[in-house]
Amino acid sequence: MRIITLNLNGIRAATRKGLFDWLPQQDAEIVCVQELKAQQDDIKGVMRSLEGYHSYFHCAEKKGYSGVGLYTRQVPDQVIQGVDIPEIDTEGRFLRADFGNLTVISIYLPSGSSGEHRQAAKFFFMEQFFPLLRELATCGRDVLLCGDWNIAHKEIDLKNWRSNQKNSGFLPEERAWLSTVFDELKLVDVFRAINPKPDQYTWWSNRGRAWANNVGWRIDYQIATPQLANTASSTSIYKEERFSDHAPLIIDYDFKL
């Protein structure tokens, strides 16, 4: 079972950059996408009707902002939009699909980089979301949360960690929260469980020559319950083409729906 997650930085922009020419070749069972920057009426053509897939979207109320989606080979048993917290759900940050005992969630945590008010919104999300994470971790289902968490967990997860210790995405409070997700809830950072190497990033600033020099951050994750994580067999970050300022994170699991 191949799972791909990608922050699109705009589904229409990613389409123009060839995403939907590349995706059908990947033989993915499920594709999780974030930052649609589109409303339901904007998602047309191949964006909605990708051959071989069923598509589901949770858009933000604000136009041109946030939003998450799922492309699935099989029809889910159920699809759940949001977490019943208005401040979170109006921004389109959570979309869940259940298949038998498997739950796959496309998740997009806020970025706090645009100012104190957005950092406060990020901390609010983290606080409110943690009880749901605990519930997911202990529900007895195989759970996979895919998406842009907007947090680099450890020093290995970004190139310039020393100069970013006071910046959103690498704040001590954010990193400690993610450590609690892994250490207390026993959820697994699947990529890092397989690949311990440095210089593995999924996002690069558009400023300067960040992409060319691989000055990046690893902020996109596939986070799983232990039994599911243990079936992961290979992982890669696709960088041969650029569909976004993020790169697709691909993980194969020895797991059948």
C-alpha cells in the first residue's frame, strides 16, 4: 500500500506544474493533499476526477486559503470533515477516511510564521488537537496522519537549526509537543523510523537559493500507530520535479486494505 502526502501550495498551481500527470504513474492507494487554496467550485476536471480515484475535499471558508483533500482508490466506509471545533474547521485542516480498521487523515497544522496572532492560532490548534490524537492513538484502529505539521522535530530536520530556534516551526514548545505525540502517545514518525540520514527535507523557502542548496525543513509527516508503522517498507521524497514549495513524501506499507 503506497501512501503519498503533499502540501500543494495551491491545487490549481500544482495542476499547472504537472502534478496530475505524475500522480497516476505512482500507483498510490491513497494520496493526502494540503493547502488547496481553493473552494469546492474551483476544484474541477482532473483535480476532482483523477482517473482511478475517488476524491474528497475539506475547504477553508476563506477563499484562496488552506484546505485539505484525499484521493482514494477504494470508496471509504465513511469520510469525516473537521474536528467539531469551529476555529479549526473553518480553516479546512482535517479530513478523515475510514477503510475497515484503517483510518487515514489528511492534516494541516497552522503556520505561525506570519505573526503572533497566527502563532497563537497554532498553539490553540495543538492544545485542542492533542486529546483527539490521544483518542486516535488508543482506539485500537490502524491510524495514519499524513500532512504538513509545520514543525521540524529535531535539529536533523532542518538545515539552519541554530538560527531558527526562535522561529515558528522550530520553537521549543512546538518541538516538545511533537515529542509528546511520539513519546507519550507512542505514535511513530514513519519516515524517520526508516531513514535516519540528515539533509532529508520536504519544504524549501522560495527565498534565495534554498532549493538549489537544499536548505530545507522536514515538516511533512506520515505519523502512524505502531502496528501500522511497523509494516512500512520503504520511503522517499520525490524531488525530480517541483509541483510546490513542498515535495511529495512517499511511503510504502506491507499492508492491504
